[in-house]
Amino acid sequence: MAKSNKPIVWGPFAAGGTLTAFLTPALVLLTLLAALGHAPDLLAYERLHALASHWFAKLVAAGIVFLSLWSAAHRLRITAYDLGVRADTLVATVLYAATLACTGAAIYYLLKI
Amino acid sequence: MSRKPYERAITSEWIFRHPRYVRYMVREFSCLFIGGWTLLMVWGLKQLSEGPAAWAAFLELLKSPASIAFHLLTLAFAAYHSVTWFNLTPKALPLQVGEEFVPDWVIAGAHYAGWAVLSSIILALAI
Amino acid sequence: MRQVELEVLRYNPETDREPHFQRYSVDCQEEWVVLDALNHVKETLDPTLSYRWSCHMAVCGSCGMMVNGEPKLACKAFLRDYQGVIRVEPLRHFPVERDLVTVIDDFIAKLASVKPYLIPRDKAPQASEYRQTPAQLKRYKQFTLCINCMLCYAACPEYGLIPKYLGPAAIALAHRWNRDSRDGGRDARQEEIAATEGAWECSFVGACSEVCPEHVDPAGAIQQVKIESTVDWYQEHLMPWLKK
């Protein structure tokens, strides 16, 4: 058997899993506060727009979006197989392509800001 | 004597055969919420890029009951992902110092501490 | 003394089209294990019952079977830990040869494929023995404890879903040799364990490590293989000029 190229997809998965483990709960708490009507200061248009205008913030945001979506997509791929969906190549292609597309969209919006 | 080995069929009911498999599936399903929330944030980026009115509409969208419910679930699933991830890290990255290995609780504990510090900083800066 | 109800899977390849359960009522001593109950059945009730066992002390790995749906060594499953009817079945994810005896060819082949033996790194040492510090020994010692009982294969849902998967014990044993300072065979083993059917089919359910009677932690071994293989891959593809 030859060595697999799985590391291409597993590397970003592991990075994204680690990133979301450290970051996502706090960020979800922020938007939850907004959902409950107590939007944090950072989510006021002027402040958030100013922050997002900075090139470094856009870079970081794009990175967070990509890694978060990629690790979710990879996990969903595995879960599909666990649940009996045998068409792994198709599922993988669809999920990773969707991830790249959504990341592309995020970058497009970030560049517009 | 003739051999005729019998192959027992595999069905999806393996998930419910023991609590550990259910816990595994719950952990895996966290991806739907973390991924879904991230997509919601991408939508927010779109609204942010279209000006104050669009952003205000996004904040209103967040306040819907469906959004609140989704956020509560996402918070729970995201926390579960974090806990399971930090607890499993020592198994994947064992650290041998001298002869002994650093105990699992130290490695996991360092992650929890980092998580607490980082989250505090984010909340302090944002609120 | 205690009367125990055993529900045991029976399968005779010469007469049965498929397996069925058979009930036995056994008078057992309080301190008995499931294996003792099976031996009592075979000796006094039904000599046709077939199963593997040997050491009766959890070191040989022969008596793996499903006890109430959990992979256990029959010699380590104490009757006092069970209430009601005890269901005994052959180890899951392996074909049933006869009664509680499984066909283990797949595991044996996979174990052999990872070259679970010393492939010396250097020429034979000047003196008659290899030298190894306590730290070097401790680096791989945990993974040497595997008794090839295959409980981990029965517990692993991915092995059940993906028959080609190398499986926990084989990968853990490859890892044991890779971490041995005397060994130089990692490149050869990587061809097997870093292949798609190797560590990459694992999704870190962790069931294997939970059921392992020797606390080998194959799940940990597999994740370590994944990380090492990933570092290798990115090094090879992004910085090929770097000598390994």
C-alpha cells in the first residue's frame, strides 16, 4: 500500500479543530449576547467596521473562517460514512468544495469592507 | 469437516450499543453547529460589507427565536467540542521529559487555562 | 454458590444456516469468571461448545468474546459484575468459525504486514547487546503490552464499517517498533500505517483504548502516527530538500 495524501485534508482539520476549540465558544457567546438584545460594543457597526477595515483583521478573519469551515466539513464527511453513506469521494468533494466556496465568499465580503 | 464462516451484518445501530458511541456521535455532530454558526458569521460579513442598514438587519436576524435557540445549542456543542478536544490532546501529543511523561492532566489543564485566558481577553475587549 | 443464566451464541457450520442462542443454567462459585462458567458448561452440560482459551490470567489474549455486548476477556469478566442473563457472543467484526470461535486471519495478516519485529537501525552492536536508557525504554514500553486479544477490533466501529482498515492493535504495534531506539524500520512500516487503510481510517472514537485489557492505548498510538505522518507529508512535499 502506498502512503496516503490524507494529510492534505487532515492538517487543516487538526488546525481548525484546535482553533475552534480555543476560539469558538467565546465568539458564540458574543453573538449570543447580541441575539439576547445585549449586543457587545464590538458588534456596533462603527467599531466592527473599523476593525474589519484593517488588512490584518481581514487576514485573520479569513483564516478563522477557512479553518472553522474546513474542520466542520471534514468531520461531517467522516460522520456521513459512520452513518452508512458509502459515497465517500462524492461527499468529500461536495463538502470541501463548499468550504472553499464559502471561504471565497467570506474573502470577497472582507475585501469589500 | 467443512468450513462455512458466518459473517454478521453491520448496521447503523452500533451507535446506540454503548454510551461511548453515543458520546462520540454527539461530539461529531458538533461540526454541524460550529460549521453552521461560522456560515451565519459569513452572512454577517456580507451584511457588514453592505453598510449600516444591512448590518442592523443582521443584528435583528440574530434576535429571532430560531437564532437564540441555535446559539444556545451551538454554545453547548462548541463547549463539548473544546472539552473533548483538550482531553484527547495529551493522547495525541505525549511529552516525555527525562524519563517520565508529563501527566495527561497537566497537558489538558494547560489547554483549559489557555482557553480561559483567551476567552477572557476576547470578552473583555469586545464587551 | 450462585445460579447463572448464560445465553451463548451457537453456530455449527456443518448443520446451521445461521447462528442461534442457547441457554444454559450453571451453578457457579462467587469468584468465577465467565470462562469458568463456560468451562463448567463444557465439562458437565454440553461438550460440543467451542471457544478459545489458554492462560486464564489475561496474558495470552485467546479468550476474547462479547459479554453483554462488550468486548471482554472471558477470563477477566467476573460473574459478580453481572446481573441477570449473561449473553456471550463471539468477538464482533470477525467471521464466526464455530460457536464462540472467530476467524482471525484478517488480523494476523494485518499484524504481519506492519513488520512487528526489530529491523536494526545500525549494524549489530560491538558488544553482544543493544544498550538502551530507561528513558528510551519508557518511550515505547506502553505499546509492548499488547497481547493480540483483538478486543480493540471488536470495539472499533471503523473496523466494522471498513474491513480493509489495519485496525488499532496492528498500528499500535507498528508504532511500538517505530519508537524503539534500536529500530530503523519506520520507513518500511510507514508504507502500511500511513496508507489510507492505515491510521487514516481512524476517527478517534477511542473505544479501542477503553476496552483494552492491558492499557496499551492504541487510540493514542494512532493519533501519534497521524501527526507524525502529517509532518512527514508536509515536509516531503513542501521542503523536499530537507533530509529526513
